[in-house]
Amino acid sequence: MPTSNKQASKRIKTMAEAQEYVKRFAKDCYKNTKDTRWLDYPNIDKFDHLHEELIEMSRKIRYHSRADSERIIRKDKDIFVDGIGDLFFALCRLANQLDIDIEHAFNIVHKKIYTRYSNNKK
């Protein structure tokens, strides 16, 4: 088992903690299994994983009205919570593979988005 129950139940509070947790988890998985998919080197698998998770969630609400989509999301909330969690885990893996600090990347982008859209007041 790559992580202890204590590690698995640890509450992650920041993106940096999540990224570090995922890095350790991947190292432990590789050490225990020798499965090279757990090595943090750039590969297409993480891009594919992110794409699959997005498609899985979008299929639930695609081609529905706003009201129906909101009803589906409320009814199947656990599917979306799981999907967002999977996406974030995979995004941390991808960031580790590309040697990118996820918090730094977010802060760069959030400043650009804030500047772009806060100046577009009508």
C-alpha cells in the first residue's frame, strides 16, 4: 500500500500541499509496484486522464436545459465531486511531470483573468 491510512485521511489545505502529497503518493506507488506509469516524467497519459474526466462529467449535463442540468448536478452531486477531485489529482500529477508549481501557475493566470474581466465592466 503506497500510503498509510493516516496519510490518506490527512486533510489537504493548500494547492501546494496537494501537489506535494500527489508527488509522494506517485513515488510510493512506483517504489511498491515498479509500474512506470507512476514515474513523474512528461507523458500523454495525464493529458488523456484530464480529458476523460472532463468528458465523463460533461456527458451528464450535455444537451440539457439549464434547469435540467442544475437538477442533475444536485441529484448526482457525488459524481461531480469525485470528478473534480480526480481532475485536481491528475492536474497535480501533470504539474509534477512538467515541474510546474501549481500555485504559482494559478496565481499568474488568476491575475491575468482578473485584470481582463474586471476592466470589462458595463
